[in-house]
Amino acid sequence: MWKAQIYVIEISKIKVFFRIYQRDQLSSVLSKTKTKKPKKFDQNEDELSSLKNIAHLISQVKENNKKLEPLLPEKDIHDQDKLTVVLEMDEVLLFVFYPDEYEGYLQSPLRDYDYLLEFKKYDTFLSVYKREYLDQFLAYLKENTEAVLFCAGEKEYVDFVMDQIDPDKSVFKHRIYQEACSRIVYAEEDVYDFVKDLNRLGRDLSRTVLIDAKPFVFWPNPDNGLPIIEFGADKVEKDFELLNMIDVLEDLKKEKDVRVALNERYCIRQALEDSKML
């Protein structure tokens, strides 16, 4: 039994998310309403038919990426039977706040930070907030998966933060950065963002999972997407997301092809097709 009903609820609204994304430049976020059953998506056929088909954008990106070398070396012999779990750092594992030029720390989370780091290159300080149960989650990843960090952030920033969390790279043996992401730019539909093409990893996608809080990054490989609610460090209620991820990964590791199970439960491909993105 999957202990992740909330994710089905959340991702069932991805159709709305993508439609708004194209128009409002990410002004919308996924709803966090914890209702017991997913609400049926009320499709407005006229509105759907008015959306332009932008599937060619991702097709072009994936075609261009075929010419590139794999991002990862061959899988370690000790990890052969393990899932490859690919994760973003920001707003998935932790939240990083830096003072605004005008507002300073006025918008900082109300809770205490876990690390305060001086980022000398940019003459600022980074307040790092660990997500609840992060240590347990990292311990699970270390023992049970081939964990890969695939970030939209630049190398210097990601390494600076992650060296506090995973200094010896015992959890994430591989770190991949912004330069390996594919940038999608389509001004007519207000699309300006990075996606992560898992085909570039050189891994068996039937045993690869991508965990991210931004559904847009699932575009190249929708059947591998495992959505997680975005972490902002200022939530009052208890955050069990990372514990839920362990439960989901425990179920997925039994699957011959994780894409079948993920597609059945999260319907990301269908959402993208309805939004004319596939």
C-alpha cells in the first residue's frame, strides 16, 4: 500500500499548473490542500483547445542531447541492483535564504537556521534550513540507492552548501549542475526554465526516479517523475515529506519498471499531454 495519497492529490492538479505556467510565468504553485480524495479536474475544452502545442520544444531538446556524452560514469558494481534516485537540492532537501538588497532579513523564515554560511564571492550570508527528517532520508539514500544530485543551481553555490550536508560525498557520489540542464525558452508562451533530461545520465530509466518540487523539470521524462511538495522552511505544521519519500522508494525498488508504477499514480504524462506539452 502506497503511503503517498497526498502526492496523487497534488499532482492531479498539474494540468492547472502547466496551463497557468505558460500564461503567468510560474505565478501559480501546486495546491497544498490535504483533501481525502483528489478532485476531478474540470476540463474546459475551449480553453484547452486554445493552447498552442509546444511539444516540439522538448523533442528538439532531447534530440540535441543525444549527441552529448553521458553525464555519469558507469554504475558502480555495488549499486547495480539499486534504484538510481535523482534529486534537486533547493526546496527538496533544504531551503537557502539570502538577504535581499532592500529588505534584508525581513522575509527570512521564522525558525532558526541550521547553518549560517559566509558566501564571500557574492559578499553575502546564506541561511541554510534543513528539511525535517533530512538526516534519516540521507541515511536511507546512502544504504539503499545510487543517489545523484542534479541541480538547477550553479556548481560553486551547490558545492558550497552541500559540503556542509554531505562533505565526503558518501551519500551523493555524483553531483550535476546547471550547465547540464537544458534551458527551454519560448517567449510566446512565457516559458523560460530549466529541465533535466535523464537520458543524459547513461542509466537504465526503468530503474531511475527523479524527485523534484517543480513539475516543469519532469517534461523530458514524465514517467520517471516523483513529485514532492516544495519546502520553504516556514511551515508551521509537521513536514513528513522525506519520510513519505522513503516509503515510496521502498515500494518502487520492488518494481521491474518504476515508470509503470509512477505513471499510474501520478499521471504526469497525461497532464503534459492535456496541456499540449507532449
